[in-house]
Amino acid sequence: MKNKLSRFAVPYVVWMAIFVVAPIVIMVIYAFSNGEGGATLDNFVQMGGYAAVFGRSFKLALIATAICLLRSPCGTPPWC
């Protein structure tokens, strides 16, 4: 029975490999490489210039989360 059910997992594993794992691997490769393809950490050094953008993004994420929690169908806090 276990072997029969494991065959159903194959499409899921392929799907996850293509649409989840592969993009993460590609992002990591791009993060640690420069335009010529050499390894570098300069991309992480330059992230400091975007601190205001990161801060604004986190602020908007917190606001959106608070709105969603307050508008939840469970009613008033504490949530169900």
C-alpha cells in the first residue's frame, strides 16, 4: 500500500522542484555573483542603500496584517 501511495507523490515533488526549489537556487546564485559571473559579496554591501525601502515595505506589511486581522470573520480579538 505504501508504494502505491508514494507514486502519487512524484508529481508533487516534481512540481515543488520546478516552481519552488529552482527559483530559490537561481536567486541564491544571482545574489552571490556579479555581472560577469564571478563570485562576490558586493550585492549584500549595496543593500544598505535600500534601508528606507526595506523599512517602508515592513511598515506596509504590518499595516496590511493588522487590517486583515481586524477584519477577520472571527469577530473581535482575541481571535478564534
